[in-house]
Amino acid sequence: MHLVLPRTLHRTKSSAHLLRRLFSQKYLPTLTLFTKDPCPLCDEAKEVLEPYKHRYIFLQVDITLPENKIWWDRYKYDIPVFHLNGQFLMMHRVSTSLLEKRLAEVDEEQQ
């Protein structure tokens, strides 16, 4: 019994420490680009976003793929379109001021 109790306490302390580390770390929001190939405006938008790439996880959704038909129906005339954490953010051109504002709001929500 004496051997089990210290090991259990050790595991509990380690688990608590691990949980504290996991939940104290800031997560990066997800910026999703809805695009197709070719898309010169999308290429231009990605260049504008380059200085911000350390502040989000970047995903691209090719709206021409069969599994993305819903996005094709919605955005075929509007790409590039951006969502931040699954919510519409902007379309056609990148607004760095809007992006900075929304990223700051996400940072604020995490604190």
C-alpha cells in the first residue's frame, strides 16, 4: 500500500502539470482560404498574408473538388473567400486591418 500511494500521487501531479501546460498554451486560430486553380487573386492574397502566417493555422479548400460542392455553389464567383475559425471573415481582397482586428479579438478571448 505504501508503494501504490506515492505512485498515484506522482501520476496525479504529473497529469495536473500536463493539463495546466496544455490549457495555458495559446492556440492558433484557423484561417481558411476557399480557392480554385488558377486563382491569381488568391495568389495575391496569400502574398499579403505572408507577414501574419505565424498567427494562424492556414487551410486551403479547393472548391472545385466534388466533396466541396457546397462551397462551389456558395463562392464560385467570389473567391478568394476567407473564414476565421469557421466564420466568414472577408472576400475578394485581404483587409489586413480586419484580419488584425479579428486576430486580436481571438487573442483577447483566450486570456
